[in-house]
Amino acid sequence: MSKKILLMDTLSTIHVGNGALLENTIKLSQEAFGKCEFDIITMDKETNSLKFDEKNLYDPMFGKFWFGLGKLGKIVWALKNTLFMSLHVLNENTFKINSKKLTFTNEQKRAIEAIEKNDICISCGGEIIGDTFYQALAFWIFTYWLAIKKGKKFILFPQSVGPLKKWWTRKLVYYALKNAHLFVGRDKPSYETLLSLGFDKDKVMFVPDVAIQQEVGNAEIHSYFNDKTKKIIGITISNPPHSEMGQKVDLVQEVGSQIEKLDSNAYKILIMPSNYKLREISADYALCLKLKERLADKFEVAILENRPYFPDEYTSLLAKLEFFISTRMHVAILATTAFTPTIAINTQHKIMGYMKNINMEYFCVEYENLNTIYDLSQELVNTRGQIVENLKAANAKLKKEHEIFVSKLKEIVK
């Protein structure tokens, strides 16, 4: 009999990294549980319906959250949903009335139905549990708590946990999730944060990000250019959550000035935004366009189309690069999984965590050292063969950790 699994927080495949989390969570779940049926809660049903059956896609319990609402609308939204959560906390601890009777929206009703119909509930959102996005934390945590209270096996798949320095976020996470079946941090700081919260240490694991399992698709990278002969350097820059690193930085200026030192007779540039919006220009894409404009005076520069890229296509492009420069963690993971030498800019602590996992922290650049990017790129080029071999060995080692993880998952459902 197939296992019924709910992926509770897959956010949007319109972000390449979230797509990689979704697809490879499914892959590892199938390895662990055998035949599975998946329901998916997603912020982006439209894009995910291109790859998954629409009848298995659900909106989040709290819809699109408060995004797009004015100041008054946000206040009303917060009050209404706080009342909704309070009712369910009271109900689950006392009367046990049918939960669907205590809903205010169709999204809440359908999300509860999805929880009730599945056996295993999985969080694979990537970085929901932390202070960086604390405004949404209570709402996501409530959905996990509700699944646990309804007797579902709840598993926190490999993700970044923390920073959790606020006393109330630490208490909230502990009390909501203390009865979960497994907690997994995808880097050592996340693992240590989970232990520090007081969870049963036998339920806490370190397991690398699931995106290292990503399969490579088939895409023609030279179709983006007129000149088919030069080697290609890939770059993505983004608008990171500046609050986590404590400062802002002009990535167009800092990264652009380093790339301009490269030989335009040897290289062409592919700018690779990894976060998109449907029928709009995302902030990341707009920033990448500015970098393209800056570099176009010296290089042949192309930019990916303003459309969703599924992880297999994006990874295929990464695999054909001479090297890659990234401010986004998941596309750096996809690049190194495809054995492409990568310089990662540490815009969030999770990026350094991953680069340490593969023994490539030397090529993870802090803001104060952005002026070293050119020199690091030359080291990548000059030792490329050895770096590729190192990446192959590092990825093989990380995948051994996934074998241990799959064995643990099998124990949970015995």
C-alpha cells in the first residue's frame, strides 16, 4: 500500500532553489517509503501544475499571507488569523470539534483536509524556522503543530534552522514541534541550533541539503550567444535579507568590478537569475539586468529568459560553465553538484554552512572580501581539474549521509 505524504511548505518552484527542494524531497521520500502519493501545499500552484497533477496541489492555509495588503489590511489579516489559530489551539486541547467547522476561508479548510488525509507530513521549505523571516514563523509553525496534534508523523526535512536568538521564537518552535518524529539540519550550525532548543537528541540529525540529489537535464547553453567559441562564466546576484548579515552591499558594483578584470577575448557571461515572478520582473531579475547592462560594454553578455526554470534545466546550464558566481545557496548547490567550480558570496549564514559541507569554504566570500573574487576566479581556472575532482569526492561523501537519512526514515514508518 502506498504512503500518503503531504509536503507542507514547498513555497514556489518559480524560485529554482525551492523547485530543487520539492523535487528532491519527493525523490528521497520515494527511496525511503517506496510507492508514495503526494499532496503539495505550494505558494505557486500555477507553475507547479506544469509538472504535478493540479488535483494534488493546495494553497497554504494562510493563503498569500499579508502580501499586497495595505497597512489596515495587514492588521485585519493578522487579527483574523490569530483568532483562527487561537480557536484551533483551544479546540485541539479541549473539545475536538471537527476542525473544518472552525475555518474562515476555503484555503484553511482544504489545507486541513490535506493534513487529515495524509499519513506523513513533511516540512521542506528550506529556511522557515528562524528569526530572519520571523513575521511568518508563527503561521507556518502552527500548521506543523496542527499536523502533530492530529497524530501525523511530522518530519522536518533537511533545512536551515536559525538564527533563533529571540526568546519567543525559541519557545514557540520548541513547544510546537517537540512531539515531531525527526528534526534535520542541513548544516552544522542548524544541527546545533536544533539541539540547543531541547529536542530529544536521538531525533536530531545533520543531513546535507536534498538538492545534492538533483538530476541534470538537457539544455543548450550556447543558444544564448552569438559567439559559440568562448568559455562561459555564470553569475547570479540577488536581493538578500540584509538584516541577517547586518549590512547592505552594492552587488552590481562589487561583483561587476571584479568580473571586468577578466579577459573578454576568453570569456562570455551568462547572467542567471534564479528567482522569478509570473508576468512580472522580480527584484532579483531587475538586479541581474543592471549587472548585464554594466558588463555589456566589455563582454558578450546574455541573461536567462524571464520565465520559470525547473531545476533540471537550470542545472544543465550550470554544468556547462567554466565557473559560477552565486549569492544564492541552492543554485550554488546545483552548480557544485554538477561539478562546476563555484564562488559563493555569503549573503546568508546557510551559504557558508553548505560550502563547509563540501570543503569549499575558501571560495565562500564574505562581504568585506568581495575584492578577492577576481583572484579566486583565477585560482579556480588554474586548478579547475583538481577542484572538479574534489567536488566529485565531496558530493559522493554527502550522498552517503543521505543513505543514513533514508534508513532513519524507513525506521519511522515501520
